[in-house]
Amino acid sequence: MTHQNNEIYVPPEGPPEGIVPNPQIYARMGEDNIFKMLEDFYQELGKSSIENMFGGDLREASHRSAAFFVFIMGGPPLYQQKYGAPMMRKRHLPFTIDEEARQVWLSCFRTTLIDADIKYNFPMEYFDEFWRFLDKFSGWMVNTHTKK
């Protein structure tokens, strides 16, 4: 769903500052597991109410996200090498992202992370810190304020 509203909501807490996943996550998981985790995540998104935000090729979309996650989790700057500066909020502005969409996104990630230690060699001692990053990052992507 593309963003139609001319008034773009800006979360009052601003961008997440100093909240990045521990680089030990990348050190333990490696690139292949991060790419697998993001492919599985996008399969979950493909079954969700927000699947239309991700275009037709979910595997390709998952690879773009995985490149970003490799970097943010302590690996090489794959995203920057292929796509340029991340500027994630700007890249997400064409889409209507409200709190409901954010919660769907987080729910899909939570489902993906079930047994992440077994499926992706995710170091679970960093799970809470990683989840805090996902929570803050997704909050910053919200660009539409819906009144209830």
C-alpha cells in the first residue's frame, strides 16, 4: 500500500540512537544464516496483511533486507555496496506504515525467531537486545498516525 497522505507522521521519539544489535550475533550466525533468517521472515510477511508492501519477489526483497541486517549486525556493508546509503526511513516513505502494520511486521519477525538458535545459530543471549533494536527500528519506520 503506497503512502497517500501528504502529512507524514514523524514519531516523537526520533530515530533510534545507539541501539544496534551486538556484533557477536553476526560473528556467530554468519551471512548465510542471516540471509536464511530473512528469507523465512519474508515468507511470513508473504502470509500477512502487509504482504503487498513488499512487491512481487519476496526472495529478492528478503535479500535486500538481509544485506542491511548483515551490516547492522556487525558484518560487511553489503547493503551499501549494492544499494547505497541505507536511509531506511526515506526508503519506506512511499508506503503507508501505521502502528498496526508495524505490529504485523514485528509479529512476523517474532514467529521467524522461534527456535532461531537451532534454525540460524542465533545466539539467544542477545535476543532481548536484538528485539529492542527491532522494536525501535520499526517504530521509526511508522509514517502514518491513525486515530482510534
